[in-house]
Amino acid sequence: MTNLLQIENLSVEYKTRRGIARAVDNVFLNLEENKTLGLAGESGCGKSTLGLSIMRLVPHPGRINEGKILFNLDESLIFEGGSVEKGQIDLMQLDDNQMRAIRGRKLAYIFQDPMTSLNPLIRIGDHFTEIIQAHEEDVKKDEAINRGEEILETLGILPERITDYPHQFSGGMRQRVMIGLGIALRPRLLIADEPTTALDVIVEAQILDELATLKKQFNLSMLLITHNLGVLAQTADDIAIMYTGRVMEIAKTESLFEDPKHPYTQCLLKAVPDVRKPDKTLAWIAGAPPDLIDPIPGCMFRPRCEFAMEICATQPPPLEKLDTGQRVACYLYTKGVSKK
Ligand code: SF4
């Protein structure tokens, strides 16, 4: 299976008044074609910053200070004043115009709150026209509207509602519109950042179902960012667990739920409600993540970990592949380490 996206040694820092906060720290990740990679972890663990890094849209005062974001471009893109050759390209090496050409056409990002992304003064049809014509100048307005109507219909919205304004839609429908705008240019990678967090569980289930359908229909690969592991259980092929900007565990979804290795993953799963086990006592993780501006030495999960050992206070544990296929950053699994 080909990797659509390969992230290598990516680090992102935010300059704050108190000092530098490393929000993404030495991250390695792969996403295969037509697969969904779930990115989970507590709020502030760096998931969204990682997603925005792929788009090269880390907000000021953040900056990507090292790493590669390798993307497998399936066709050359030619635009006024430049081009991007097909093949495996490092998004970090592209200039602003090249990156603009790739965004929308090959990469799309869906934000958590559609109301802040949709212009309340513009009809839905004009949102579609704007996005499509920005990248495909030859497309006439009628054609862009037709495409928008088809997409709305796929998402269960009556096509005639393309003339409505954002405020005329419910929260769930607005999120569907955002997803529709995201796929309007048939991107290859859709990054969905907490796409269902603000929605009730029924609408959430519908939207996740629609995302799965779209993924098949449009041959999409997806990076699904969420704090809700339950969402990933239904949708992701693989899951990466992040904590304090670092990847703690990567595993096939089934393996992660059946046999979580990292103590942090184990804690997160104990906090997920299960309707099949109404008697399950939900656990919570005592303490809070350490300050990213003044990080502790060694494993960042150490102050909250019941298995912490002497070695855990030395160096951050490397992400190592286990015989079971999972990759875990924890000294409990490092061979030759004294477990005391
Ligand atoms: Fe716990 Fe040590 Fe593993 Fe960190 S490296 S999760 S402190 S056992």
C-alpha cells in the first residue's frame, strides 16, 4: 500500500511571552491511500497543530521549525506563475503559491465550528462558487452551483437549499455544508478536526456515516482529529495517540481497543463509556499534562503514570515497533530496561 502522507521528525513551536512551547515534538506518522488515520488525545496535546502543519497553516506565533511533510501528488499542478511536479513532494519545500495550489485541490481541512468558517453574508452557492473558481478558473458559475447541488444531495441536503444563507441551517447541516465545501475540489486528503464535537450523538453518527460514504465515493484518505476515541472506533483504520505534542502509540484500531499498550492509551480507554457495559466505572486521569514551556525531563506522562520507573526520568522514550505491530513510546516495552 502506498503512503499518501509521510510525516518525518516534525516539530512545531509557539513563541509565547513566557517562552517557547513545543506543541508538536519530533512526530513521525504515515497515512496510506484510501485509509483513515485517527489522531486522538486530550485537549492541547498538539493534534490540531499537527493537522494545520500539514496545510502549512500553523497560526502566528507558531512555526514549523523542523521536519518533512511528504505528500504523494498524483498529477502535476500548473497555475499562473508556477507549477508543482507530480510525485512525492515535501510540502515544507513549497512556496506560498505552490502551497495555495495544493490546498483545496489535494488537501482540504474541515474545522470544528462551521459558523466561524462560513461567511454569514454569503449564500451557500456562492461559497461553492468561490472555492471552485479559485482553483478552476474555467468553471462557470452555473457549473459550480450544479456541482455544489450534487454534493449537497450526496450529503442529504436538498439541492435547492444552495440559495440559503448559513444561519438558515441547523448545526449538523452546517457541518455537512463544510464537509461538502471541503470535498468540492475532490481532494485526496481530507483533514477533519473535531468535525462532530458540537453535535448531538444522533447527528454525529449520521455525519460519521456520511464521511465514510464520501471516503469510498471520492477515494479520499482522511486524517480524523478528535478527543473522542468512540468516534475513531467506528471510522479509523489506524489510530495515533498524542500527548504533549508527542506520539505515544500508533496501532490498528482493533489492536488499540483490544490490547492498548501505552499506559496513557490505557487510561484514555478506561474513560470511554461503553453502552454494552453499563456497569463500567469510568476512570479519569489524575493530574494534568506538564507545562510545554518548561517540560520535564524523560517521559512527559511520568507524573501521571502508575508504572513510572527510574529510567522514565532520563530521556523521552523512543517510539518502538513491537512484535504485535503496535508502535509505542514507553520504557515498559524497551528490551533490556530494568522494570523497577
Ligand atoms: Fe510510564 Fe515510564 Fe512508560 Fe512513561 S515511559 S508511560 S512513565 S512507564
